[in-house]
Amino acid sequence: MTYRDAGVDIDAGNALVERIKPLVKRSFRPEVMGGLGGFGALFDLSGKYKEPVLVSGTDGVGTKLKLAQQLGRHDTIGIDLVGMCVNDVLVQGAEPLFFLDYFATGKLDIETTVAVVGGIAKGCELSGCALIGGETAEMPDMYAPGEYDLAGFTVGAVEKSQMLDGSAVRDGDVLIGLASSGAHSNGYSLIRRIYDRAGRPGSLDLGGGVTLEDALMAPTTLYVKPILELLRTHGAGAGKPIHAMAHITGGGLTENIIRVVPDGLGLDIDASSWTFPPLFQWLQTEGAVADSEMWRTFNCGIGFVLIASQDSVAALEASLDTAGIGHWQIGKVVPAGTGERVKIG
């Protein structure tokens, strides 16, 4: 017997590597040493930082994968994978340097895999992050036909003196919410349940020619380049305009922002300060989802949050306007009460 008889096609794996090489190469930075295919990926960090702190992150895209496979839309799920990782390390002020991916399937379909990895490469390119390596695993009997799994890993760096840890947050600071592109990659177990119960109306027009399927599969917004530029222009930390940042993922607005707020302080969020995007309106109505459940499950249109000093808000918003990023003042930091630290109303 051969390995191919057992369900693993080494030749297909080699063909895949050749197909994705040009896609991956477009994401390379000058610090990348060598090419794709070595036992280990090399990245030269010398000369770029004085006191570098490395910030690492890993994530997946949850059950949005199931929807991508169900709908046959594989070209942007890789952008989601990158976004979930690089937006996380960005919170501490880190520039994502390089990215690695893990792709596992029962039987390798080269066209599907190229589409997925192409999305990963595109996400890295848009984030200025090198796709420096990864692993493609063909594992018969582990996955049903047509199924695959994804995981991503990133390493970023930030000067020690410029690292954000939330310690600079003060009473009276303003929350500036940045627009999301949709549900990003969170809450999809509930989304799929609502979608199935509604009869999978993918062609439903949510307005402006955007279908429900398009809205559900919209890739995660990559905040890296505009936020890094904002940090360079305005500064962050104690005595600087930006005191902390938060990536709104699982746990939604209720549980993510408070993670970077010191004990003794809370958040007062004004839900009327921005308009619920049509996708979230449809999900809440169709699923009869309570407000509290919406807040802690979805980003509800706010994908990233800046916590900034009150006197710097106008300048920061002007820079966000220049960058073309939708934004709203969504609340303030307040003294923590005796009950919940996060009030949304």
C-alpha cells in the first residue's frame, strides 16, 4: 500500500505549495529571510526597535467556517483569520510582524485551499504582516468531505515605552467606537441557528443591494494600518491622547472593553450614539434576541474601540475621517458603581 492509498496525496500537497508561493510572496516584508518551504521561518528584527516587546496572538474563525463551506465562499475566510489575530495584538500597540496558518482537511482540494490561503495572504498584505509560513495537513477520517479547519498565529512588536496596558485610563476618558464590517468572526453559532430557522434566505436584500449572504460573509475589518498611523501621529499611553484600545470579539461590547479598564472604573455606553447595521437588526428581530444577549454576543457595528482623553477626541476623529474609518463617540469611562461595571443604555 501507499500513503495515497491511505488517503494522503503528497503530490497534491507539493502542487499546492507551488500554487500559493506567489500569493504568499506578495505579503513579504524586507525583514523576511529565505522563502517558503523551510523547516522554520526566519525574520530579522535587528535594528528596528530599541527595547522591543514581542506580542503574540492565536485565534480561529469559529463556526463562520461552517457557513463558508455551506455557501461555497472560501476566498475571504482567510482575511477573517488574519483579522482575528492581528487586531488582537494591535490592542497593545504592537505592529504585527509575521503570521503563520494551520489548514487541516480530510482530503486536499487544491482549488479550495488556494482560495483560503489566498485570503490569508491578502489579509497579511493589507495588514503589512508577512505570511512567513504555515502547515497544511491532510488527515483522512478526521473531517467530513468538503470540511476544513483553520487556525492562525501572529507575532508583533512594540517599543516597551509605547506599550498599551490600560493603566493610563482615567475617569472621564471617551470611548471612540470604530465601525465593523459586520459580525466579523463572532457569534456564528447563534447566527447559523437563526439563519437556518429563517430558511436560509441568503438573497434577502438588507438595503443598498447588499444581500444577507454578503453581509454574513463580509470579512473582518483590518484596523492595523490606520491605527498604527494614528499611534504614530498622536501617541499613546500616560500623558498621550490614546490611553487604551479594545478589539470587540467574543463577549461583545459588554465584556471586551472592560478588559483594558483598571479596577475602580466602569463604562457608560450610549447605545443611541450609533445606528445598528441592518445585519444586526435582522438577527435580533428574526431570532428574537434580547438586547443584553446582543451586547455580549456581537460587536453590533463596533469592531474596535479607542479610549482617549477628552481633550484629544476632536483631533483623533479628524484623523479617522482622513483615514476613511467610520466612528462614533459611544460612551465614557466613569467611576465603577456597586453593580455591573458596564452600563449600556
